[in-house]
Amino acid sequence: MRQRFQTQPTDGVKKIVQSTTHSSATTVSSARSQFAYYVELTKPRILVMILMCVVLAMVVAGGSGLLIMFHACLGTAMVAASASVMNQWFERERDAVMMRTCRRPLPSGRIASSQAAWMGWLLVVVGSIYLASCVNLPTMWCGLATWALYVWVYTPLKLVSWTNTLVGTVPGALPIWIGWTAANGSLLDTRAWILLGILIAWQLPHFMAIAYMYREQYESAGYKMITVTDRTGLGAGLHAMVGSLALVALVVAAIPPGNWASAIFCLAATSVSGWQIAAAWKFTRQPKRETARRMLHVSLLHLPLTMLLILLAHWAS
């Protein structure tokens, strides 16, 4: 009589299958988590704002087609991501001291220091070669200048002088020139300098708000922020006011004169800058965490709104 084979798996087989399935799911989940940590290391929200600046500059400069815009954005993303990675690699020990930054991938131990260093160097090399080969050499040099100023000048200066924020506004604004040169625009063009000025001026109220909100943490980590050297908040307030006031003139200059549409966009952009001035003035008069947070939130809305209005004005002109 033939022996019937069991059609149902035994308990032992079930355990093996379950163990294998669980192990595979854990591996996939772990890989996804690790990838997310690397993405977090690139500061994606800052990357988005940088790429917005690149696109704005390319459109104002005359544009070079969607393909070149894609190449410029991709190459810029790699170089900018490298700058963020290297900045965090240099500051990993001090980031561990600050509540604001201690959960970042490096101080929390989710990514090894050596891996971050390799990632940073690889991104800047590949990104620079990509910009040179797929866009042009001036764009590559603007990208490298941005990277070098941010990593090798601004980052170490934070330990030496409160002027680090002022110096940091330059690499923070240079993505405008990356986009401008990508569209074959000349850096002798006044418009390239006006857009650069807008980004520099905007950063003053934005970063003064952050410096004031986290001044105790910056001090504990050894950073020489203006809000650490001047505890009254007056210096931070004055810088925020200067930047906010400068935005009005720069935004008006950035919108081309012409038809009634340009006048409407100019009025709207001026109103947005007036909103920033009001927030900066309130912070200057009453420097405290609440007014600093308000100024920060206004700045986060001010930049994309202003960029949108400048784009619409150029399309309408």
C-alpha cells in the first residue's frame, strides 16, 4: 500500500518559512531605513529651496531648455547634498551636545562617520564632473565655490567669530549664480547681482531667528553666534532689520517694469517684504523666543512667495 505524503507543511517547515519571511522583511525594512538616513543627511528641505533658486535664476536669465535645467538641478543637488553631509561630518561631536541636532544621523549613530565622509566626497566629485560635462564649466566653478565657502570657510568660522552668519549668506545665495551660468547668463549682468542680493538679505532675518531661538544650545556647543556674544538680542534684531529693509528695494529691482501685470506683481512682492519687515521690527523691539519664531515662520513663507512673484512677473513681461 502506497504511503501518502502529507499535503500540509509540518510545524518545523512552517517555522522555517516564517523565520525566512521575517528575516527577509527585516532586511528590506533595514535597507529602507538606512537609505532614509542617508537622505536625511543631505537635508532634503534645504535642497528643495536651493533647487528653487537655481530654477528661478535660469528662468530670469532666459533659460536654456528643460533638459539643461534638469542637468543643472541634478548636478547642483549632488554638490549641495555633499556640502550638507560634510558640514554635519565636521560638526558631529558638537551636534551631539545640542538638543536641536542630536537626533541627526551622525550624532545618533545611525550612520558611521566614515560612511558619511565617503558619501560627502563622492557626491561633490561626481556632482562637479556632472555639471562640467552636462551643463558648462562656469556652472561647475560656481558650484565648487559654493561648496568650498560653506564647508571650509563658514563651518569652521562658527567656532571663531559671530560674523559666521554674515559670511554664510554668501554660499547660501550662490545657487542663484549656479542657475544663472547654467542658462549661459553673464555674471556681469545686474540682474544676477540683484537676485544674489535678495538671497543674502533674506537669510539675515531667517538665520537671526534661528540663532536667537537656540542661543543656549549654540553656546553649550561652543559656537560663536551673535546671539551668544550679544545676549540682549539687539545685534540680531539690527541684522534682521537691515536684511528685511534691503529686501524691499531688491525685490522691486528684480521685477521688470512694463505693463500693468508687472505693477501688480511688484506691489504684491513689496507687501510680502513689508510683512517680513513687520516681523523683524517686532523681534527687534521685543527679542524673545515667540517673536523670533514668528520671524522665522514669516521668512519661510517670504522666500517662495517672492520667488513665485518674480517668476510670474518675468513670464507676464
